[in-house]
Amino acid sequence: MSNINPDPFTTRPEIEGTFGVVTSTHWIATAVGMATLEKGGNAFDAAVATAFTLQVVEPHLNGPGGDVPIIVHDTKRGRTEVICGQGPAPARATIAHYRSEGLEMVPGTGLLAACVPGTFESWMLLLRDYGTMRLREVLEPAIAYARDGYPLVERASATIKTVEQMFRKHWKTSAAVYLPNDEVPKPGTLFTNQQLSKTYARILQEAESAGSDRTAQIERARKTWSQGFVAEAIDQFCRTQEVMDVSGSPHRGVLSADDMARWQPSVEAPLSYDYGRYTVCKAGVWSQGPVMLQQLALLKGFELDGLDPAGPEFIHLQVECAKLAFADREKFYGDPDFTDIPITTLLSDAYNDERRKLISETASLDFVPGSVEGFGSIVTLRRAEGHREAVGAMGAGEPTVGRFGEVRGDTVHFDIIDQAGNMVSATPSGGWLQSSPVIPELGFCLGSRAQMFWLQEDHPAALAPGKRPRTTLSPTLALRDGEPYLAWGSPGGDQQDQWTTQFFLRHVHAKLNLQEAIDAPAWHSEHFPISFWPRTARPGVLVVENRVPKATVDTLKSRGHIVETGPDWSEGRLTAASRVGRRRRAAANPRGMQGYAAGR
């Protein structure tokens, strides 16, 4: 319990058991993951089954054409690893090509925003090298839900309504799937995607034609995806279709079957930062994950123990540290295979001791990236005019939490820990239904992650063939006293590493349990540029849930924060799971009325 509030409010219990726990952003996916553990699968088998199910039941938030970073701790290997499922830019994706199309920015929707889809290959790598089950066992639940139907959640229906006219006028292949009976499906409708079901059933059939060997089947499935009928359909669609996007003009894609055949996911060591008893692990600087680590490097210079986690000092310090860390993200981050990123310096004590001096009692209204000689780029701030909309009528941006905390959906996330202590945290995203038109032969669309790139040659995140875009996707895993302890994360674009940091600080410093730390009032800053088209910023703006006490809000305003208040339950969709000895614990976010944890 909290040492701040003797009776903190929670919406539900923290799940606890010794067999295993699964927590995700949709109850059906949680149930599938738990069922996989019950059938004898390990955490990695359960992760694959959960992920494929999420593609089906939350199509407005992720899809097969998207991407995923995965953090795993495998007890047999005895180490924590990151699987990079972020597909790179196609070979023909050059700055010159996009400029020749009259573009100053990669469009936020359509075919020009597509990178190599990274999810399928990544789940096959996880299943092959870490899992124990056959492909059929982990893929059948998703095939069945796509074929037989699942209850459509309210936010999926609302998202379809938002882009309805775009579908009717320009993306008619999407209308064929998402406007059944020529109308927006109502919440609760038993919704199906027959073609997606057939696509995965065909992959499974071709996989099993390789014989009875589990690994051979997985390898055949990978080949069917990246060198077979899936890659061929994607290639043909990009070559032959001119697709309307947010630029207001139609464009053909540049993604090819050859791009898909050449790419495979990679396994790498995580970046980590020691914070007291904890070692926090994140994906590398091809993601925004290190901004959480830098926030911790800045925050460790302040005494947070005993602070009210809904009080003005706690919120002010976290927000001001976030402003500095995210400013450095904008200036320095990119694919380290292409650009030397000074991440060791950015996480060093000496660097952050100097950065910390910029934090005062008042809110900073300036965008202040740091300086590391020989590194980084000049970032021009684009101020947002009026409301920042998360999903416009043209489908732009990552589905996330908009201004005033308006929930429009926001990617997916799950955390799983099995009886053996294996852990996985993953944030699949991209390829959501409003990103680009459905490829009719496949039943899914491509992603739009290339909008992370800059069409500016000297920027670390500049577009280049084969380069990974700087994704916002950011799962987290932490060790405590050297032992794997906690896996957690949240959907939400640029807000992910704000909410995950807040959760961690509440758990560590205010001693809230996992559910209490998720349920506590939350907030996010819009001070820095969003990662998505049109890359605008709202300097000084701090959006808080209405449950943040009025006295806290008044104090924050007096300190110069431009505070906007959203609905009571509007910030984030966190899930978390932990292991201590034989004990397994999990919690899920009540916000959005979808996330659930299960375990026993």
C-alpha cells in the first residue's frame, strides 16, 4: 500500500498467483495468452498467440503490416534481449524521390509511409528460438476470431466512423472490409475479416506442407510471408495503385517484394540504466525508449521518496525532466547502423548533472536540446495551431490520446510472465485500419512508420533506404537487485515514455502496487514535437486527468504550466507484470474499458 495515502483507490485487484500471468490491452487477447500457458506453452508461445489475436480484435490500433519491438528475459539464456521488429525503409525510399513528389514531409498515411512490415517475421523468430509450440497452436485463435467474429469495441467503431468518407471516396478496398452492409459497424457487432483469416490459414497450410518438424514449419511460414504470396500481393499493390494520402494527392508506394525478402528481425542487447535497486532496460536509439532512461538520469538528482504522486512537485519534476529528454530525442536519435548516436554521453552523470541545472521551480516554455560536439541536428519547432487531433478524417498520425485526453485508441501492448520466470514485454503497432488501404488479396493494410523520417539530409533520423525509422514504440523491462522483476508498457505514441516513467516512479517512490500505480491520476506534456505528421508542438502545455487534485492544478498553473484538464480516466493504457520468487503479479488499465490481466 502507499505510504502517501493509506487507502489508495483502485478499480480492481492486482492479480497474483504462482503459475503465470498475462496482461494486455484487450480481454480476448489476454484470455488467448492465458489459455496458451494453460496448454503448456511458455511466455513466448503465449506472446505470439496474444499478438496475432490483438491484430484481429484491435484493427484500429495494430495489424500484420505494422512493426514491433519486443523485450524478453529468457531464463535458459539467463539474459535480457531486444528483438527489433522495426522494418526499414524500402530501397527506393530516398529523399530525392519524396522531394520529386513535391513533398516536404513523409505523408502520415498512404503507401509512401510504408516500411517493411516487421511483425510476422518477429513473431516467427520468437516462436522458433524461444518458444516451444507449433505454429498452428499459436495462430489458430486469431484465424478463428477473424473468421467467426469478435465483438467490435466502441473505439474501433468510432475510428471507422472518423475515416468513413475517406474509405468511401478513396480507399474502397478498406470500405469493403470495414463498412459491412455499406455502413459503419455499431459497437458490439460481431465483426469478421474473412480475407485476413484466409491469409493466415493459407500461411499455416503452406507451413505444414514442410513436414512435421516444428522449426521447418516456422521457416516455411516465414518464406511464405517474405518471399511468397504475401510479399507478391504487397509488391503488386504498391506498384499499381495510386493512393490518396494526407498530402492531398495520390501516390504509388515504393515498397517491393525484394525489400521484404532482404529483411529479417535482429536480436540485440538492451540499453539500460541503473536507478537505485533497479536496472531499467529499453530498446535502442532507433526507438524513443532511451528517453525514459534519460528522464531517470535527470530525476535521480531529486528526492522523490515521500512526495505525493498526484502532487505538484512530483508532476512538475517529471514533466520538466521529460521536456529535456524528449528535446534530446529530437536532436540526436536515429538508426545507430547509419549514424553515430552519442547515447553514452546522453545517459552519463556528467551530461545530466549539467542538464538538470536547467530545471527550476517554474515551467520551461522553451525547447532546449543539449549539446554534444559533433553530433545532432538543428530542430525547427512547428507550433500546433488549435487542437492537436490524434486521428483526423484523413487518418493521419498514430492513434493515441488527443488534446483534452480524448481517447481515440492508441496502439496495443502486453506483458507475460510464466511459471519458469520467462518474461516478455511487447508493443505491437502500425498497420492500423486508417493508415493505408486494405490490400484486397490479404485483408490487411500497410503501416505508416516512415512518417518518423525527416527529409533533411543532415538529421540523424533522415530518410535513407534500409534505415529504421525512429519508432515511438517502447516496451520496458526492469531488474531489481539484479533479478528480472518487472515488465510494463503502454500504447500512446509520444506519451508512452511519459506514462511508463510515471508508473515506475509511483511504484518505486510512492510504494504503490502495480494496479494502484496504473489507476493513479496521470498526465502528459505536449511541449515537444510529436513524432507523427505534421510534427507540431504545443510548448508548455500539460494535459492532466480531472482526478488530479484542484490544488495541484492551481499550483502547476502558478508555476507557469499551461494546464488543460481531460476526463477522469483518459491518460494511457498501461499494463504491467512482475515476478518475485515464485510469485507472479499483473495489472491492467481500466481506461478505455478493454484491458485486463489474468493469472493464477
